[in-house]
Amino acid sequence: MIQINKTIAQTVRNESLIYVVYGVIVVAVSLIKVFLTEGSFNNYDIFRFAFFHLTEGQNLYEAHPEAHFDLYKYSPGFALFMAPFWFLNRTLGVISWNLLNALLPLVMLGRMKFDLPARWFFALFILFEMVTSVQNAQSNGLMLALMMWAFKALEQEKPKSFALAISLGVSLKLFAGVMVLMLFFHKQGFKWLIFSAVTGLVFLILPSFVTGIEPLWKLYVSWFDLLAGDAPHALNYSLMSFFERTAGFVLPNAIWLIAGMVLLVLPLYRRQQQQYYKWRLTYFALMLVWVVLFNHKTESPTFVIAMAGAALYYLSSSKTFEYKVLMVIVFIFTGLVATDIFPYAVRENFIKPYSIKVLPCIILFIYILKDLLFADYGKFSQPSESENNK
């Protein structure tokens, strides 16, 4: 019995096992949906056909019912990056795309030098939301990984990597641009910002090698017209939706966004605390939760990003009983709220209509903000990443 327990412990300590577990789950989920669900992975078809439509000179932002339902809402650059998946067999492409989204955040976490127990906690804490995301072939895992890469690059003084991560992230979803606030911590922040802007400009014009300059300009006009008139889904899970459906409190999205930006910028006044890695990691966690709460288009699969923020916050916290209770609440009422742990009638008649999934993340956001504004990280932190993770 002792030998069995020792073998299990040694297996868990094997770093590669995290990737194996995730890989097996993602492949199984992908194959089950491909073969058992009618019209499966429409999102993936939207992504891969975007490359075809780009090369054929078609408007990416018009309906293409012969290929997929719903509209493409990403940048022309993202369509260009989907080239490898266009040439893959569809089933193999779906699996590859889902593996990329599921495994890349774990790779980035490993490069942030967390120890193995912390990496297991992170992987298991976000697992259910990651499965939700890959079941829909969403790009949320990739988005999360790019934001983590930007944070890591900033900590390790790698401006080229930071600029590349930000540029790729904005090519997926515009809210990745919020990461430039991290440059507030850096002595050469303005220089890094200029470098990132130039890199982003290169990514903006890169599709012109396929389309030409004028057609690309028209694509950008169509894209922004689409985004400007794009109404939120009837069951989206933003902060705005929560207050509208539970309290009947309605404000224009612009007001919510301005208020959210004020709250996001508020901790930056604590210059003295910014020398501590755990404070900066906590601020990054706040960003991950923020981009989910204050995005009026947030859908259920997007919450893998907020769950990652919760996990990173816990890993940077003092891990007292209070924080453990908070993580349990977030895990159950955000991470598991769409599973069969809750009866179907409760999910359909209460949880979904009132966006209850959002509430734990609102509480989490308040907790993170409170710590950033008032906690003394000098009592339990070291200034550098390397010291913090020894």
C-alpha cells in the first residue's frame, strides 16, 4: 500500500502529466462532439473559412451561410493566422486548435516559474471552464495564454516578446490592449509602448500582402461597423447583464466601461507596492477578471479567463481560510454552475436568466481590488519573480 502511494505521488510530481491529462481530455471532448453533435464546431468553421474568404477577396464580415452560420467578428490579421488550420483535415484541425487553446496557458504558467503544486491547482481550477471553451472551439485559451505571455515578458525584461504578445492578442480580441497598463510599472514604459504600437501596426497591415491596401482598409471599415452595431447575446454573462437581469438596473455600456476603467486604474497610485512581484501578479489577476466582467459580449466560455485570474490571485494571496472559502465559491458557482451538479430546472430557470454565474466573479473582483488598494505586500513578497518562486 505504501509503495502504491509512493508511485502515485511520484506520478503526480511528473511535470508532463499535466499536459497529458489536459491533452487526453481535450482530444476526447473534441472527438465526441465531432461525431455525436450535429453542426458541431461552427466557431471553428468561422475561423478557418475566414482565411479562405480573405484570400478570395470576399468580405469577411458578411454572412457566408454556405460555409457556416453566424458572423466572423475577429480581425483580418486573425484570418491570416488561421492559414495552417485551413489546410488541415477538419477533424485534425479541430483537435489541433483545441489543444493549442488548452495547453498554451499551461505552458505559459510553467514559464512563470510556479512550482508543480501551484501548476496543478491552476490546471484543475480552470479545467471545467476550459472544457466549456474547447467544446465551442473558442479562442479564449489562446487569448489567456497571450496575456500571460505579455505579463511574463514584462517581468523578464523582454520588450519584443511583450510587443508580439500584445499585437497577437489585439488581433484576436481588442480587449487584450488593456495589458499596456502593465507598462505603468516599467521605468521604460513609454519606450515599450512605442515599440508595441509599431509592432501592432505591422500586424494591422500584414494581411495587405494577400488583399492589397485598399481592400484591407475596406475590411477594417466593415469590421468596426460590425462591432459598433453588434448587440449582445440574449444570454451573455457580463457585469451589465447581471445588474440588468437581477435588479433592472440599466446604463449605457459606455458608462459601465468608463467606471470599469476607473476601477482598473485606481490601484496604480500605489507606487511603493509595485516593486513586489505578488502585487503585480495580483494586478494581472484583476485584469483577467476585468476583461470578462466589463465586456458586454461575454459568453459562458469566456469565463476560463476569469477563472485563471481567480487561480493566480489565490496563488499570490496569503491563502487564509477566507481566501479558500472565496475560491470554493468561485469554483462552484462560476466553474461548475453549467454542469449537472445543479438541477436542469435551476440552471434554466434561475442561473441562466439572471446571469448568476457572474456574481462570484464580482465578489472576486472586489476582493482583488481591496487587496491591491490596502494590503501591504511587503510583508509576504519579494520584489523579483525569481525570488518569489524559489
